[in-house]
Amino acid sequence: MDISSKSAVIIMATYNGEKYIREQIKSLQNQTFSNWELYISDDNSTDQTVNILKELQRKDSRIKKIITNESLYHGAYANYFNVIDYVKNNCKLFDYYFYCDQDDIWLPEKIEKEVKALSNIEKKYNSNKAAFVYCDLELCDEKCEPLNDMMKNHIRTQFVDNPYNNFFKEQYVWGTTMAHNTALWDLLFIESPEKIKNLVSHDGYISKYAAVYGEITYIQTPLVLYRRTGNNVSGTPGKYNVISQKLLKIPTIINNAAQVYWDTLYFAYHVPQKTEVTEEIKECFNNRRAQKKFFTKYNILQNERKLGKLSTKVVLSTGLYKQSSIFKHERYD
């Protein structure tokens, strides 16, 4: 498959990443697919991150723009939407869109393999079909030494197998693993951090568009070395087999659920085209009967552990998620 004529954009968010940013940029430069441009938003780093980026930019013209998140809202979510909003409003259309963290390493064929996967979807349908791909991650320590563990070992149901799970359960797709085509990009409702604040995760949000409107491909081979530094915004899904462990996690469970539900509702109220699914999703937050019907109809969380499934249903049906500060002080619509 000849993909040499295709273009890709890589969207990156940084904050105090001087320790790892050179290594990550180098992994982008070592990609077998080279026709990419990089746009970066820095969240007011206090270390040498921006200086390092400017130094690398002088040596590589593909590093197109380094902007600063000058909004009133900071954090990984706001910072990502700052650069996504910039690309949406200031850049040409690219064939494919990638999202990059500052402290991972992309294996050399990451972009190429995902571009080919997206091209295959477009070939099967057409370029107007929203196409989405994601891959597995190999977990590594702070020095990026492999831990002999992959993310799929922690996921009971892959996103591709039941994407509708993504509306009610956190951590099915990691941003650094995913890519999509122009057709999906055109569907995205994107606001600046001034409006979206630091409330919506870019990967959870974008993958919801894939769930409703897109064709999804999963690459089982890990194409990213996922560095666990202890300061990562995203975690690794936990395995809780004892009730006492689960009970101790109740505040975290409620807050995590609130974040997922906020993403879901923000998505459902800003979709470009209403569908049966998006309307059903909104109803899930209005009454228990609709929740039960939706969970049964789409086999939501069918393969999750009983305790995990129960906790999700309880938090949703009782409205415990509304006790989160997000729902107390903000409006998603």
C-alpha cells in the first residue's frame, strides 16, 4: 500500500517534561512514516521544556508550532484542548491525526502501521467514513525499561469489541495509541479551554465519536512504550479482587465515574448528528429504566468483574456521581 502521499499531524501537550521530551521527539523523528507535522501546547512549564522544544524546532522544520496555554484553565485536559483548538482553527486539513504525550516512546512503525490501518478502512468504505485506530501499549518503568506487561492484560473488554462501554467506564483507549482520519476530525465539536475548562479528557471524548460514527480497528501489537513515572495523568486499570479494597476506593470510584459521565454528557449534547444511541445515552442519566434498557441492549460491562459492574451501576443509578465537584459547579450543555 502506497501511503507516501498521505499527511499526518501530531498533536502534543507538554508540562515540565524536560526529563523525557528529547527522547519522545526523537522517537517521532525515527518514524518510518516521515510526512508529519507537530503542533505543541505547553502549559507554562517552569523547567527547560520550552527551550528544548525551540532548540529541536530549529533543527526540524516539521515541528511547526509551539504555543502556550494562556487560558485561565490549566492541566492536561485544558492543555490538550488548547492545541486541538489551535489546529482546528488555524491549520490545513491533514489526512490523519495523532495525539502524543511528552514522556512515552513511539516505536518506529507506529505511525506507518496506523496510517495503513486507517487507509484500509477508507478503502473498504470511502474517505468520508470516520475511521479510528488504536494500538496496545507496553508498560515500562521510569527509564523506559519494559515491565513485561501490556495494557491489554488489564482490559477485560477491548474498545473495539464493545465501544459503547466507553460511555460508562474509564480507560478503554489511551490518547497516545490512537489516530483517526479527516472525516472523524470534521465531526469533532471543539471548544477552547476558556469554555471547556479542564473538564473533558481529549482521548475519552474523541473515542466516543469513534464509537458512534466511526469504523474502529485495533492493532494488538504494542506500538508505544508507556512510561510510568508516578506522575502520569492516566493510570493503569486496577485489579480489585477483595471487597475491602473496593470499599476503600469508593471516593476515587465516584470521582472517576463523574469524569467519564461528564465526558459522555458533554459529547451527547454536542454531537453534530443526533442518533438513536446519542439520545439513548442522554436518557440513561434521566431514569433507571432507560439505564437498564441501554445496558441490556448493548451488553454494557458484560465482561467486567461482578463487583466492578455493580459499583458502576450503583454510582450511575443512585446519582452518586453528582456529588463530584464537576457536577456541583459546572454545566455540560
